[in-house]
Amino acid sequence: MRHFIQFTLSSITLAALLIALINPAPAQNKASASSPQKWTLEEALAQLRLHPQDAYMQYVALQLARREGRLDEIAGSLTQAIGDEPISRTSGRRESVDLFSLFTGALAVQESLQLDAMRSSLPGDEPRPDPLRYLSPAMRKEIENSPERKQEYEQRFGPQIAAWEQRQAQVKKRRGETVPIARLSGPAIKSHSWTELLAGRKPEISPLASYVPEDFYFIEFRSLTKLLDVVETSDLWGAHLFNQVYREARSHNTSERLKRQLALETHPQLEPFYDLAVEDVAVTGSDPFLREGSDVSLLFRVKSADLFRTQMESFLANAERSRSGVKRSEGKYLGVEYIQLTTPDREINVFAAYPAPGLHLRSNSLPAFQRLIEMILGRTAGQSPRSLGASAEFAYIRTLMPRGAKEEDGFIYLSDPFIRRLMSPQLRLTERRRVLCYNHLRMIGHAALLYRTETGKAPASLSALAESQCAPGLFGETVLACPDGGQYSLAADGMTGVCSHHGHARFLTPCIEIPVTQVSGVEADEYRAFIEEYNQYWRTFFDPIALRVQLTPKQYRLETIILPLIDNSIYTRMAEALGGEVEPLDSLPVPRRNIFSVALRLNKEKLLAKPSDSAKSQIGTVDENGGGQKTNPLGPLGLSDTMAERLKLDEFLNKGLGNQLGLHVYDSHPTFDLNLPSLIGMLAGSLNGQASSFGGVEMMIGAAIISLNSPVYVALPVQDAKITDQFLERLDDTLAVEARKREGVSFLSLDEDFYRFQLKQGQTARSFGLRFGPIKLRIFWARIGNGLYVASKQFILDDLCEAESATTARDPGPAAHAMGRIRPQNWNQTLADFQLGWAENNREACLNNLGPLSSIGRAFTDSTLPGKERSDAVIEFADRIQAVHSFCPEGGRYLLSPDGKTIECSVHGSAGKPRQPIAPTEANALGKLMRDFADLTATLTFMPEGLRAVVTIDRK
Ligand SMILES: [Zn+2]
Ligand SMILES: [Zn+2]
């Protein structure tokens, strides 16, 4: 279970990463000097209490503390606030940050890296063990004031401190050593034997796949318009899920920035042109770090070459005119002529060529561009001998998901070599250094902002930042040096940093352009520890990921196949428990208040198999008293074998019941608020590396919370009504006797209760109760039509009778082995409660933006501008130096207060005085999306080739 959820989630996460987010790019603006609005340490700390996650405020507090000689004290309390205590892979003790985490990205670890840099510690350094650490502040003070007691504590910690000194010495030594990257090996995980699996078949492969190296990701779409549709839709859902799950209303503008970088225009008026001129289109690249900066290339197969070329040339010309400093040049690679447009900050950086008739290539990175040209011309100079289209792996997947199927508007593929490359020492260690450099670039931005707040003007140089004590030292030296030897400087605006090796914070140089070849001993050790853990926990992750996407006005559909995992017992057990011929999983009547269902097609033959049939079966047990071999699957639940025989349980399970089990949830007013988005966040959070944190426990707790909250029932389709009724009669007799027994006379005895009653439409139903002191739990059951139902509330059975007698045609649901279905049309009561939850999440996300914006507003002291324009200028400026766009998810406007010290939201107020609408406003895109959404169904089907997972979202 755990693994396939991880799979599905990681596929979706990766796809989302690849497809990324949208928003208009901020414009430039000019700022001029005026009244200083200096921070005091106390003010900064007060601001941090309201906005503990504000990286800039953390910087200000630490830097001001440093000036006052209170760095250790403030850093200590910040460490707790950030919750930054990861455990070292190598020593099992506290380490700085997990620099190899695949899913968090540079921005997420920046706070922790900044804290380390402010404390002058390098990666691999460990703070000295603190003997007084776990004492209460009062105790701590007392001991610190008494030299003898302090000494006593230090002595007790002697061995630990000695061990720490030894480790630090070792790290220092390893730091000086050099390890060639070729000496490190990547994950030791087997690949499938693709050629064998393919068995000589020759499925149709798109020409574009044969132009792409096999270790690049590959996304192909039938039309550019469909591709843009998918990007836009996933942006919308993605952005809103982010607001909800992570309370974050910031957008990286990834797809807009990429389009700008590649000089591509895509407004709706251009759709007819693209549909006319483009046959199909592919997106490809060597790594998924799109937010920070990655190589992205587009391949177009063109129908009408002249029309296409004219239009594409005009986009280049437009880009060239759009700002100053765009450099146009021409070049040639392997005889292919190309045009390059570039700006120093990489905002525009495009290589465009026509390497073959009817083929257009656009890339934002020269090495990637060159590798693609080599592939297209069939001239691979020994480095990567194979294209994706020529690999047996891709061909095999194309036998499972044939090209041109009607379910396929687009196809997203992450190959085994791509995932291997993602985990390779070269990419991981290149990215590790880039993340460290990124932190310094952000810190230069913070230092410049502090400088500007204090002096009213932008700094002239990095040394001005060091001299004014706006920075902990000179950027570029010792702990503040670029880990790859790059030179730091201030960009032309004086407010952001540039690295000669890694570029600008907003457009970092793609990893493919700067691969490391030599690393230090410390880096090598860290990588080895990472890969050891990876081999241990993520063994089964190693499969290619293929996603098939379909987008029609009525439906979104997403499909993936998970290959049978090598040596994976969970997969095998699941395939055994759920299996057999697929059946429609939603054929029983559905009452109007059913909001969520899960249904399973159980492999009954296997599960009820007698021990002689299957030696492996754990469930069946032999009834020794009865002589014959009868199964008693309820044995583990305390049902004796004699009783099982008296009830004829065997006959009931084999002949009475069908093959399915369904769990259904009713809408209702929750007794306490279940925050569904954060539940999802909890589950998704486990993707950040360690697999161990995610397991059945969260799922069980989740299920228990849902069942406490809402009325629920279990539905079992019936095969033979007569056998089922007879079984229920026999069960009644047994329970009636059971209920009259007195089990002990103590105060807290467990009493049982049983009776039969009539439903409104006359059917017989039963109730069974358990009383424990003042608490009584009841369940109710009845056979109604073709279903046996067990419900937590009596009225559910009445609703089911009513639904059973309704004559309207029923949708039997998809045929599969497992299904989850959300029924939004029935969300009458729950929706109001959910909406309040959404509105609250939106407010939190919005308030999280206000702190950083207010601090920037403070540096922005140009009071000559009128209020509104000044506010807009602050937001634009903020977008530029934060490298992300902050917005209010409810469409509120951000306004600077008259004293210029805080930014408030027109909808949500400020962190100190928060307010919010009781439901998401009409303007809220999530609300629109939810009103538009009619059904969400997810199914799983076990096939000999693998597990097929399909998610469909129906729109109204
Ligand atoms: Zn650098
Ligand atoms: Zn707001």
C-alpha cells in the first residue's frame, strides 16, 4: 500500500514539478532614497513572532543580534522556531540540512542554510554539544550562575564533547581531500530486463522520442494547444493545492518565465496558428529543477514550414525588442546554424534552430541544445549512445500504453536512465553546491535590503555590506564563499547578488552546464550516506514513470502503470488479495448523502482457499473438531470454529456474498473540523525523503477520524439472497443468547445488546450494541436488495431502502480491482464546513506573505509616490528580489500602511489583526473549480504487466 501511494504521489509530484506554475512576470521599477526606518533587534524579534517563517526577518534578527554580541542566544531560539533539527545520516547526530532532498527545492532549505551561514558553520560542521540544552530556562540560568555546578555538568558531558572534537577534526581533514566524481557510484538498483519483456514486439514510437537522449525526461503532446491547456489546468489546481496544503500563496511563475526565456508567445489568438502549423510537440530536459533553473528544450514537428518559421522568427524579434541589453548572435554546431538571444541575467536565453526538415528546436541551454543536435543528426560523440526512442524500455512501455490511443492527448515519461541520472553523484553534488550558492545569493539580497532600510539607498558593493555590518562578513570569502569557486558581485540594481559560476537567484545556471568533476571528502561522504539510505528505503522506487494525460471539455484523465516491482512483497500480497476478473465497482444503490466511497474487488477464491489448495494461504484454518475442512476467516477475530460451523459461515462467504467490499462515507456536520487539505499535506509531507515516516498508521488514524466525523456504512454485494438471509437468521439466534449473558458485575463491565427492528419500508434490520460504562456503540445491518449493509446510523439503512426502490438508471462505475470515488454533487452539508476550512487556509497563506512584504515595504521609502502606486511598486520590487511572486489567494490587494511600516491585505487584514470571509469569495478560483467539478474517481487494476492507476475528474 505504502509503496504504490508513494509511487502515485511521486509521479504526480514529478509531473507537477515538470509542468510547474504560472503568473504574470513582475516589471522593473525604480526606487529612490528617503527617510531611514531602521530596525531595532526588539522590533525585529516582535515581527518574527508574528511571521516566524520570514527568511528575511530571520536574517535581520540574526544580523542585529550579531552586532550586539547576542548571536548564540538568538540563533538558539531561531533553531527551535524553524524546527531545524535534522539528524545526521553519518553520525546520527544533528546535522545542518538535508541537501539531497529531492522534493523540497532550494527555497525550502534556505532558512536553515542561512542560519548555518550566520553562525559561520560549513556543511558537515556540527554545533558543540550543549550540556545544558535540555534544562528549563530557569534551571539553566541557575546553573550558569554557579561555576561549580556548571563545571560538574561539563565534566559529565566530557566524553561526548571529546567525541564531537574528534568528529570535527575528521570533517576538517576530509574537507581538504579531493575525490574524483567517477569514484562515487550511484544507486545499486536493478533495472527490468526490457529486451526480454519486449519480446521482439515493435510498437509505434513517435519520431520526437528518437531525437531525445534516453536520460532526459520526455513529454510529448499531439498539439501545443493541448500542452498549454494541461499546463494551465495543472497550474490552477497546483497553485490552489499549494495554498491549501502548505499555506503558501507564492508562485514561482515557472512556465511564464520559461516562455519568456525561450521567446515563445502563447496567447489564445495564436491557438489557430499553432493547431495549423504544428504536427506534434515535445518538451525535454536533463533534470527537474525547473524552479531554480534547469535546461528546457522544445521540439516541434511542423506541418506548414513557411508559416511556422515566419511566426517563430517574429517571436524572436519581439523578444529582442522587449527590453534593453538583448544580445543577438548566430552560430553553428555540427553544421546546423542557430540563432541565440541572450541577456546577462538570463531572463531571455534561447537557442533556436531547424536541424532537420520540418523540425524546429528551441532550448534555453547550450549543452542541452548541442546534445539534442547530436541526437537528431545521429552523431553522438560517444557520451550517450542511445536515444529514448531506440531503447527497449520505452518501446516496452509503448506496448502497454500504445501511441495514438484515444486516452492520450499527452504522454509524460521519466525513464530509468533519467531517474538514475537524478540520483547520480554528479547531478546530486552539482545541485548541492548550487543550493549552497543560492543561499548566499539570497543572503546578499537580504543584506542589501537591510542596508537600504538603514541608509535609504542601495549598497555600492559587497564590501559596503560588510563594512556597514549589514552582512556577517564579506560575501565570497571563507564560509560565505561560493562552494564551486564562483565570484560574487552585486547585480546592476544593487539589490541582488550574482555568482560568476551559478548566475542569478531567479535564473540559476542549469546543472547540465556546470557539472562537478571533483568533490571534497566531506561531499563524497555525504553522498555515500545518502545513497546508502536510498538503496535501503527506496529500492522499489526504481522504475520508469509513464503518465498518460487526456483533457477534454468534459473530463480530465490521468493514467499511469506501475510495473510489478522487483522483490516487493507488498505488491504481491495486494495483487493476491485484490484480483480475479474485474467488476464494475459502483453498482449498488447510492443514497443522496453518500460523499465518498472506496470499493475493493476481493480475490475471494484465493482468500477463502482451503489450506490444502494453497499452502501459502494464511487465512484458512482447519476445523479439527468438525473433521471436514471448513474455513473460518473470522477465527483471528475470536469466532470459534465450532460457532463458525454452526452458522455455516463457509456457505455464506462462498455462496451468499459477492466478491466486493465497499466503505461509504455520508456527509454530515462534522463534530470537529477535519482539515482535509492538511491531512493530504501530512501524507504528502512524507515524500520529503525518509520513507519510514509514512505508513499504515496515518491512514488508519485518518480513517478513524473520518468515521468519528461522519456516518459511515459498509456495503457487501450479495450473490444469493436466500443463503444470506438464512445466515442472518442463524446469526440472530446466536446474538440473542449472547446478549443475555452477564459478563462480570464490576462497575465497568462490557454489556452486549441485540434486537431486530423494522425499517420504514418494512424490511427487517438488526441492531447490536456494546455498552462500556456510560458509552454505547451501536451498529445496524440489513440485507436490502442485492446488498448487505452494515451502518453506523439507523437512518442510513432507511436511505438505502429508498435508493434501492428508486427506478432511475444507475451508473455501475468503472470496472477495476479497487476504486475511490468522491461525489461532490452530494456535498450539501459538508461543503459549508469545508469552505470555512478553505477560507482559513487561504487566510493563513495570505498572512504568511505579509511579513516579508512589510519588511520590503520598510526598505522602500519613496514617499513621493501616491499610496496605491507605492504599494504596487513595493510588490513588484518584492517579486524581483524574492524571486517569487506573492499574491492573495482570495484576490485581495496588498496595501502599504501610511507609516510605510506594514503591508496589509484588503481582504485579510494583517497578521496582528487578521480577518477573513466565512467562505471563499466568488473571485476565488478554487471555488470556481470546485463548482465546476462533478466527480472524481480513482481506480486500480492489477494486470500481469503491472498495476494500472487511473484518475478521472469530470467537469460539469
Ligand atoms: Zn556560485
Ligand atoms: Zn489576502
